[in-house]
Amino acid sequence: MEQAGERESEEFTLVARKPYFDLPTACPACLPLFIYLKLAHFPFRLSFNSIFPDSDQIPYVESGTYVAYNNENGGVIERLKQDGIVDLDSEFHSVPDWVAMKAMISSWLADAMMYELWVGSDGKSACKIYYSDLSWPIGKVLFLKQVYSVKQRLGITKGNAEQREDEIYKRAKIAYGALSTRLGDQNFLFDDRPSSLDATFLGHVLVTLHALPETSVLRSKLLGHNNIIRYAEKLKMELIESSSSSSGPQIHSVPSSSTPKRGPSNWSSKPKSKPKREKTEEEKKFKRRAKYFLAAQLLAVLLFLSVMGGSDADDMELDDEDEGLVYG
């Protein structure tokens, strides 16, 4: 507890993807964490990382030598709870309905969002959220690479694409109905007080309403539940809009490194009369990491194109064989 108390006095930084669509961050993984910290009235700075657009470490929270990554220990929220830094869920873990709702949001609704962003739409929202700082060719190829990965993750093939789509949207509809019933006219989902369940669900709802296109099937299913829409817009005004002009988190649009910071960075330009500062070892290491990242992405692009080209060739050969069997 003494260690947790010391951390409370330190400055914490949430590193996320950039803001778009009138949201502090449009990333479906980052926004729930932002909302969770706001619901807990936990002070933090907000910084944006555009160096590693497809890194599964983002979002992450850092303070001094402490860092909690998205892809470790069940995610950042779970890590913050385990380390005694901020926990809104201490009284809910033994509530069966709360656990069931959490599982439904993190599986059925997460799958539906993933499908909408990468497969069920034109991909413009996903490209803006993840690849807006990249040149068009690299961004487009990384997008296609992610589409391929998402289809594998969701078990989508040419033969079952329509069936899987129906299943994904059916589950999302069931989840929205159950959550709408659970919410009723309350301000929060359980005991009329906030938990990580509200943060996760609210993040999903806001991305669905503001980032997905008007033609989105998922968005149309969500709009059928007026109490969820009221719940989301009310909390959006309280947590995001009202605080942005008063006591909200300090926002820094300068890209953050993927390594923990040792203190606040000063990115202001120096007067010309002063000698050029020699780069620290940490800055040199970060620059090398950026170069390795670009090289790795280029290699991934080339491998992806070769794999896709090979699979297309195989498909053409199979088609030719089938035609030979039919017409031969």
C-alpha cells in the first residue's frame, strides 16, 4: 500500500491513439481506458502515439519507471487494479450478472466492432483511426493485412462469410437488448455507480455512434435502444465535453515513445543562440526502434503481398481445375 500511495503522488500519462470524430481518442481499445480514469476521477495526462500504428501495446499508462501495457496481464485496467492504483470494481467481482455482462461486452460486442471496422464497412474509419499518419500505400497495405488477420481471428472464410456475419450481428443485437434491460433508467449499469463495465461499454457505444458510418449495421442496431443512447450522450457530456474546457487531462499531441518516460518531456524549440543539445542514449534508442519498426513494416508488406499473391494463384488454379471437371 505504501508503494501505491507513492504512485498516487506521481504524474501518470495515458498514451493512446489520436482523437477523431469528436472523441478524445477514437481507438476502441483506448477510449474505454480514458473513460475508466475519468470515472475514477484519477488525474492523468493524455499523450498520443503515432509511431507504432498497429502495436498491441497501445494504450498504455506510464509514470516514472512504471508502465502498464494493453497486451499484458489482462489489459491496462486489470493491471491498474492489481497494482492498487485505481479500482472501481472491488465490490462487483462476486456479482454473477456483472461478470456475465462483462464477458458479453468483451466478446460479442468486441467481435462486432472488430468486424465493422475491418470487414463490414469501407474501412475509412479504421484507416483514419490507425493509419492516418502513414503514406497511402503503406497505410493501405497495412489495412489489408489487418483485414486478413481479423478474418482469421473471427473464423471467416469465403464459404461461411454470410453465416458468420449473421452470427456476429445476432449476438450484438442480443447483447444490446440485455444491456438495455439491465440499464433501464439508471445512470450506470450496476447499483447506479460506475465500474469498468461502464467504461468498456460506453467506449464501445461512443465509437459505434461517432466513428462508424451512417450505413453501419451495428450502428443501426444500437440506435434501437433509446436509453443506451441517452446514457452515452449524458456521460459523454459529463466526462469529455464539460471537462475539456475546465479540469480535464492535459493533452499532448506529441508522439510518445513505447518505453516508459522518466519525467515530463520538453519539446519546445530552443533558441538558435544555444548550442545543439546532444541526444541522450534513450533518445538514440528510440530513434533506432523507429527505424526498425519501419523496416519491419516494409518486410511485413512484402511478405503479405507475396502470400496474398500466392493464395490468389492457388485459387485461380483450383478454379481452372473445377472448370475442367465441369466442361471437360
